Amino acid sequence: MKMCLRITLAALLPLIFALPVLANEIEGPVEAIDRGSRTFKAEGITFHITEETDFDDFDSLEEMKVGHEVEVDFEYRDGKHFALEVEEE
């Protein structure tokens, strides 16, 4: 019985510690851009751009266009989606 419990714990432990590092990610076309509020929409979600947002294939929000296929890594906090990384697909 103890051996079974140890095996189960050993198998689950890496999964438990891996969960917090999983990033939220979506892929899809840019549906709208609001440069004034520094946001864009993809997959029905409005993403906020911050100074920390990393643009892999764009220099900035200003280079994005509606219709670009993007992959967005994001964080959800304070009721908003914040883009951590944006890259063109």
C-alpha cells in the first residue's frame, strides 16, 4: 500500500509543480486594433499591450494589421488579458 502511494506521488509531483509555469496562449487572426488604448483583439479577446510586451515579428503595435495571424502568450489579471508575447504565425 505504501509503495503504491509513493509511486502515485512520484508521478504526480512533477505535474503539480509544472502547472504554474504553463502559459496561456491563443492563435488566430487580429480582429481589431485600438492604438489609442494600446489594445488589439484576437479570438474575441481584447489584449492590453504594456512596456513588457515582447513583439517577435513586429517592432510594435503600430506594425500590426487586422487580419495578421498571430500567436499571443498572455496573462490574465485584474480582469484583463495582458499580452506577454506576440508573434506572427
